[in-house]
Amino acid sequence: MTTAHTVTTESVTPQGVTTQAVTPRVAPQPAPPAHTAPQPAPPAPQPAPPAHTAPQETENLPAVRCTDVTVQFPSGQHTGPVTLSIKPGESVLIMGPSGSGKSTVLQRIIGAIPHAIHAEAHGTVHVFGRDMANHDPADNADVTGVVSQDPWSGVCFTLVEDDIAFPLENAAVPPSQIGERVRAAADLAGVGHLTGRHTTQLSGGELQRVALAAAIVGNPKLLLLDEPTSMLDHQGIRDVTAALASVREQTGAAQVLIEHRLDEIAAHGGVAELPPRWVLLDARGAVVWDGPADSIDAETARMLVRRGCWLPLDVELLGVFGELGGLANPAIQEALLVPTPVNSTPVPPTPVNPQSKVGLRPLSKGKVGAIPLSLGEVALGEVALGGVASARGETGKGLGERRQTLLAEQLAVAPRSGLGRKAQRKRPRKPHDSRREQSRTNQQTPVVAGLDLAIHTGELVALIGANGTGKTTLLRALAGLDAPVAGTLTGPRGGMVFQNPEHQFMGNTVRGEVSHNVAAEHHHRVDELLVRFGLDGHAEQSPFSLSGGQKRRLSLASMLAHDHAFLCADEPTFGLDRHGASAVLTALREHSRAGHGVVFSCHDMRAVATYADRVVVLHQGRLLADCTPWELFRDPALVDKAGLAVPPLIAWVAARTPNNTACQQVLRALDARALNSKLPDATVTHGGTDALAPIRVAQVTR
């Protein structure tokens, strides 16, 4: 006879709770005395039930029932009230601005609040009939799979396949079944090619797909997905969308999705690719709209747009212009091509020095037409940046000087996890050293090699490419954080905005984070940045208590408080609502216009098309292209080779505008209208929109 002891451990992270239920240990009992009569043989052990089996009596109960749920954190942040019921097999999309409590609702559903995360919780939550006031996340592991907002927080093992297998091991699934189920889940999530890899070597997007595989491997009856595509490339989004559809079809699992990248998910199949039911939270986390997606009218669409929700294009255009039909509607086409004034005039950077060893092309000259050339396009000679800035009435460090250059020649970089400490110590640490070179004796396998690249102050450069192409690794090298494996990097060291904001936090409060190491004479910037990024109301909170979107804005604000000549930002818009993304991109653009060089990685092609002066495209470890966004998105063969996808709106606008400046003018005007900035409402009438004359567009073949 034996006795089983189950040990359950929980580790709390700012994003939630990771539960590890250790496989039962069996304690041997004393042997019976020698004179005891033989005991009958015990019955044969029964096979363990599948990990997804729920008690029989739960079959007819709602998958989730929340009644008057509210959450109050010690910081004062409030979410609720939330009342909703989700049927077994139903798919629901939860929307709302950054900081509205979307992740908090999921944490309440799985029991992380209040069992692991300290907060005052009211109301009731039942998951398949279980009152979560009496059940912690480990109790629900047999019916629930979770993909958290932060993919790093759920990694438990060094090998990808071990991390995917962990839920099955905790559920005591027979070892003979684990290998096959892990392979099936990995293939479904699009990470079969990553098995055998170390989790420390994966990009954020690759980790997101591994997390999805781990969530679905146990065939849960309820999937909770907190922005599962936020760091994914085009193919990754398609893989995740297909995986979720397959899980619904095979298991009938209910799904609760939090997501911002709705237009990219819906790019091929339309709104039908999204959950059919949408729930909108306001800024304080209260439910303000709950209904079917196919019932959204112009008034509802406008409300969603104004609240900062990213939307499928047809729904966005319905909200902005009040008309159905999307890009196929001639009235919407006409309204889009009206040159509505935007908040800042585009000023492209001056061209690359033709004497540079790196053969980069200058930005394309605009064609003289109905759209006037900006000052930067008129002055296509080799001029000092100060000439452009002073003509615009700007002053500041670097604006009256000839611009600086960050120059990479035959650069090769490898992920940091592979560099030994000895090699890292070889990197020069002088803050103003203008030349950094890594010993070529280091045998690390580079993820990017043979790179010739020049970045100039005054430029906003987008670094794009598929997941795993080395964007983060390259940015870390450009910022001087990691030594290159080979080649040289010349220029001043820059600042770095990390992909995971928590990796850079140094202060105990939000204010302390922004003011960290800021010179006393520049402390006035701190309050300005707190207000600009909507963080002034959280100034005395811990940075770790913020929502994911607020942490992202804080990470950028803390770097903008300094005066680095160059700034590298790793996916600065992921996880942000539309207002937040617009604020961040506008800040980066203005930072470049103030005389700094900015390089940012991004998977959002609309953001790249709307704001970037240049795009640097990485593919299979090499530089594939260096051009303007307008040039890239008009070249289908190049886009396809890079493994990218052009959003329909971008393709449509790029085909009808004569240059990058004109294309960005149209896109930023649409953003301004959508976000209700200082522009009149744009309700389309068949007689035209505003009193402004439409721009003359390039002739295209329809």
C-alpha cells in the first residue's frame, strides 16, 4: 500500500502567477510482518484520465460566469464592474484601452487574483461551476490553458520541448503519450522547427508561439489568451490564428482573447477570423458594450475607434467615415485622399554622404505635383542638419551641428546568451569611445553577418524582418550593450528601449524610473514626459504594478529623458492601444527631428509606413533591403522574399501616392481623424468630405 503526496508551488510575477504542480511522490509503507497471511493482489491500475477531462457535472455549466466583479489594487488602480457569462465552446474578444484592466479580468478568472496577486476582489467568478474564491490556478489546470501577456514569465525549462511537455507531466499523463502530444502541439502552434532549441535563444515572438503550444497541449476546455500575437510576424499571426481555429474545431474549447492586432488577424478572412462576440471595457475596466461583431453599426464603430481600439479596416473606416464598404466604397476612397492637415510637417532626413563606404541610397526625391515637396526634399544637397532645423524654428543639441553617424561595417552579431563572460568583458566600456570592435577569435554563430549600415542623426529608421532574424540582437549591438562577433561599429553609444520593459527598470517609482540618472538641470523633462505618456497619475506607483501598455510607455519615457545621440527601441509599440501607439511613434519621430538618430524594430507594417523615413529589412541573416517604406510596399516581390505582408490599406495608399511623404500624409491624416485630434469630424457624404481639394494621385491600373 502506498500514499501519494502532491506538492504544488506557485511563483508570482507582476503579470500573474505561474503554477507548478510537482508530480506526486510515492512514500513506501512498512512491509507486513512475515507471519501475515498473503494479501489479495491489488486491482490493476486504471489509466490516468486525459488532462482535459472535467467533472461530468460541469458539462452543462457556463465555461465562465463573472458577476459584479471588481478589483482594487493597493495602488488605487480599479477594474470593474464586470458581469458576463461565456458558454462552453464560445469565443469572446475583450477590448479596451491600455490600462483598462483586460489582463486583470483574466487573472481574476484563473484565480491568480486574489490567491497569488494582492488585490481587493469583490464579486464572484465561476469556471465550469468552480467558485474561484475557493480555487487557485493549480486547481484549474485540468480545464484551463493560459497564454500570458509576457511570454518570458511562463518559461520553466531550457529546452523548448520540455517547456511544452511540462503541463502533461504535471497532469501525470503516461510518458508514452507525452512525446507524440508535444510534437502535435508544437506543429499546431508553428514551432515544430524550434524543438531542440534552448528557450534562452528564442526571440520574443518565438517564445509566444511556444507558450501557445504549452497552453494547448493539454486539450483544455477554456483558453485564456492575453495578446498572443503582440510580437509575431506575418506568418506567426497566421499560424496562431490557424492553431486557435483548429483547437476550437478539435476540442470545442471556449476562448477568451485579448488582442490589439485585429486588422492583421482579419486581413485574409475578414471579421470572421475574429471571435464573434466582442466585449468592450472603458478606461476603468467597466463593461460598456457587449455584443456580436456583425451587429456593429457606424455609431458603435465610432465609439470603438475613439476609445483607442485597433480594429479591422472595414470597421475602422465605418467608424471614421460613417459608411460601409471599406476601401471598395468610392466615397471613402475620395475622403482618404484629401490632404487633411496633420500635427507635424514631415521632414525627411538629408541624404547619406556619398563618400560613405556604405552604399546606402538617399530617400527618393518627391515628384513635383499637387503635393508640395517638404523642406527636407527640396534641400537634397549635403547640408548640415542645423540648416533644416533652423528653418523650422527649432533649437536643441545637435541641431546646429553636422549630423553624426553610427556606422557598421561587415558587422556580425550573435544572441547574448551565447557570448561568454570573457568575450563580454572585452567590449570597451568608455562612454564616448567612437570605435568598438570584437575579437574575431570569438566563434559564436552569428544571427546577422556581413552587415554594412549607416544610421544618421535626424533619421527615424524601422528595422523589420521575420521572427528570429536577429533584430533584437542587432539593436543591442548598435546600442553598445553587446559586442559584435566580427566587424566594426563606429559612432557614439546610444540608449536602448528593451523589448521587455521590466528588463530595464531601475527606479522604485514611476517618477524615479524616468528621473534615474537624469542630470539636475534636465529634471523638468521628467514631469513633461510623465504627462505626455499618461503616467502622471501613476508617478508614485511601482513600475512593476503598471499594466503592460503602461510599462511600455514608461520604458520609452525613461530613455527620452536622456540626451543620447542615438536611440534603439525594440518593438516600442507592442501591446499598446491606438492612442498609446500613436503617442509613442510621434515621440520617436519628434525625437529624430530634434537631432537624434532613432532605430526601432517593429512588426506593425502600418506603423512603419506611417512614420519611418527608412526601412532596413533583414532576411536569413543578411541585409535584404534599405529603402523608404513607400518603395518597399510597392515592390511585391521584395515584400514576399522578406516574408512580410502589406496591409490592404497600405498597399492601396502606396499605389495612389507619388512618394513616401505623400503616402505618410494620407496615413497620418487618417490617424488624426480616428483619434479625434484637432480635426473636424469626417462624415462622408457623396458630395465630398471637407472643403479641402483632393490631392492629385498617381494613375493606377484598376
